[in-house]
Amino acid sequence: MISFPIFKFLLLISASFLVKASEKPSPFENTLDDLIEEEDNVLVLTKDNFKSAIENNTLVLVYFYVPWCEACKDLACQFAKAATKLKENKSEFKLGKVDASIHTELVATYKVCSYPTMKFFINGKPYEYEGSNDLASFLAWLEEKIEPPVKEITSADELKKFRDSAEITVVAYFRDKNSADATKYLELMPLFDVPSAVIYDSAVAKGANIEDNNILLRSPGGKATFSTLKKKCG
């Protein structure tokens, strides 16, 4: 376990994010007012409305398919059931689909090589879907993703449980939850596949020996370095 100032940490992950952003393909142009057609409560996405869909919805799970693929047909059924369930629950999560036989530009942009392929978008940024293709798995996975991306820790027991939950974890302490550093931390951490948490309670932070505007980084073997986190976030 290692503790270091938050500004160094934010500098590291900001640099990593900028590299990722520079590697992202140029988005497709379209107006934000596009009305997106739905089939069975699933957004019908095209090269013309894709950008609006992923940028105007915080959370979108998209599957790429081709009409002749039997596995795609099975997935479409489960996808429709999940989309209907989410709509009934008034969830902010959206499900969408792309006909890869037509919208080849999107296939190339997101490097889709087999079908069906699913991509998860958070505020327009793509991530790989990790889960099974049945309704229960969809809903469980989506529910997990809807949870706050940065967990607030309010007790020593909660902190221990969180730090033991994964090989690499990041915990930050901010006395002022409205500070610029706190805001930046909450903004950047969801972009990376690292379990992250935040502490605002001074007593909890003191027990963990975290100073204000500092972070604790836990990694395998009890050793933590900037390169360890950069590799995990890269």
C-alpha cells in the first residue's frame, strides 16, 4: 500500500486519458436532435444517429449483429426482454443495436470482428461488455454498472472490505468534497477499469493514514507504483 498526493495521481490518469482520447477515431457527424427509432424498446442505431445516442445517454449497451447470424437472433430476443424491463423500471440505461451488414463504418470504427459483439458506452466512451447473453445476466451486469462508479467509504470496516475486494484499488480522501481535486477525481476514475473509492470522513481517513488530498493505491504483493496503475488503466 502506498500513499501519495492527489495532484500527482490526477496528472497520471489525466495523461493516460488524453492518450486514449487521441487514439479514438473521429466521431460521425450528426445533429443532437435526431429522433432514434426503437424496435422492442431497443434503439436502432445507424452511422447517422450513433454519436447522438452514446453522447446523449450516460449508459448505453450496444450489440453489433448481422441478419443471417443465428446467435445474433438469440441475443436479439434477450436484448429486447432486457430493454423492456429497463424501460418498465424507468432506468437511465439504454440498449441499442447496429446492423453491421449495413453500417460498416461503425464496424470499422469500433473494430468489430465477430458477431454478435457488444460494446458498453459510458458518456460516449467505449468499453468491452463482460457478461453472459441471457436476460438475468444482462440485468445483473447492468445493475452493477448503474452503481456509483466511485464508492463513498464511510467506515473503517467498509474501507477494509473495499481494499480486499480486488488486487488493485484506489482510495482518495478529500476534506472538501467540493474541491477542484475531488471533482476531477470523481470525473476521471470511472474512465478506468480500477475499483475506486472516496473518503470525506476525517476519522475514517485518519484510521487509514490517508492525508487530505492524497490517495492510497493497493496492488499485488503490497507494492504500488505509478507504473502499476498506468498499466492497469492503459
